[in-house]
Amino acid sequence: MWLKRIAEWSESSTVYLSIPFTWNLPQAYSACIWHRKLGYNVKAGGPAVDLMPNYLNDIAEVGGKIPALFRHNPLATFTSRGCIRSCKFCAVPRIEGHFIELEQWEPKPIICDNNLLACSKIHFEKVIDSLKTVKGIDFNQGLDCRLLTDYHLERITELNLSCVRFAWDAIKTENQFMDSINKTIMAGIPKNKIRAYVLIGFRDTPEDALYRLETVRKLGIRSNPQRYQAIDKTKYGDPLVKNSYCEPQWTKRLLSKYMRYWARQNWLSKIPFDEYIG
């Protein structure tokens, strides 16, 4: 359902570009040139523009917010923006700024809040109540293991759930992650409705990543491996090039193998990872 590319549309004499990923920016630049040659004004926004605002500023109007979420996924919504965390691997603090609760939102099944559990109890209750008639709720960006309580789960189980997601970004949060998974199962949410984002390739080792991925699999839960992408240009990677980031303890070939195997568990789960040729 997610577009996973530049969203582009026109209104009167203006073409709008909403750019999700920094590696889409070179393509967006070419598109801006083309539309301007045709006589259109061009406005560009989106997470990539927020991260690298100077990249398009000589060819398009940048800045301000373009309401484009429904063009990327018509089933998605936000009830809050930002996050209380400042994780080094995450672009959300730079893209969305301070954590805020929205006063209004359209109830839809895919909840994109970056940290819903950081919201006040009053806001959380309003969110749950607004979703009670919506089918197939997916907490798409994940719920913060460090903040999850039995109360949260009690309210969440009132919903027609499609998926509850958590994240295991580093080995040091193993206890919090495992506790959240156990609480969620005890609350009556089936394992086939629980997912775990597993960050790989950022200040970890292949052995560390494999331990987390295998542990999730042993729990009977499907993992979603997330390969780290460069936010800034460093000796390890370039944000304008997808999958360019690679720290010394990894190789690009090994990172690719991890992603191919662990993102295809519907077909490869019967093959042990150490037997997978890739």
C-alpha cells in the first residue's frame, strides 16, 4: 500500500513533489528541471527535503509542509509527531522536531506515530476510542518497549488489530524487548499479529544482529530487518545512495545477504541461515 517512491501531483500551475528518501533526491532534481521547462512552479517537501533542504533549493520552492501522507498511503494517519528519544540512527528528531500531540486526526488503520506511548494518557485514550470502529489496526512505526504498560495493552486489545510492532535496535535493550513481547502475548494478542523491527548494520556486528534475528524467530514472531541508511555523508556511507552505508565490521555483501534472507522468511524459514548461500 505504501508508494515507496516520490509522490508527484499538480494543482493549477504548480507541481508538488513529496520525497520520502534522500536517495530519491537526484531523481527529484531531474523532475524539477523538467517541470520548470514546461512552465510549472515546483514545490518540494517530504522527509528527504527536511534532511537535505539545500539539495533542491535552487530549482524548487522548499520549506513548509506539503500535506502528502494520503498520497503515499491513503490508509495512514498520525495522531502525534516527533519522538521523545534522540536515537543516533533515527532521522525523526531532525525531520519532525519536538514531540507534540495533534488535536485532530482522521481515524485510519495504519498508525504512523513515531512514539504513541509517549503521549499523555488522555491523548492515548482518545486515540484508542477513535479507532474502535476501524478494522485492521496496524501500529506501523512500532510501540516503545520502554514505555509499554499493561494498561496500554488492555486498551490496545479493544481494537480490531492487524499488527502490533516493536523494535529491537540494540542488544542492550534485550530485557525491555523480551518483556514487551511476553506482556503482549499474555494480553492475548496472537504471535502472528506481532512483528519486530530489527535494526542491522549500525554500531553492531553480524553476530549481534544474527542473535537478535534468531531470537525473534525462536519466539515464533516475524522479524522485519531494517538496514541502516546514512543520514549524513560519512566515510561509511552517502545519504544520496541507498544501501551505501557499511561499517568496518560488516561488508556490503554480508548486509545484502542478511536482508535477502531475513526479509523473505515466508519462503526461506526452513533453511538455516548458515546454510543460506544468498
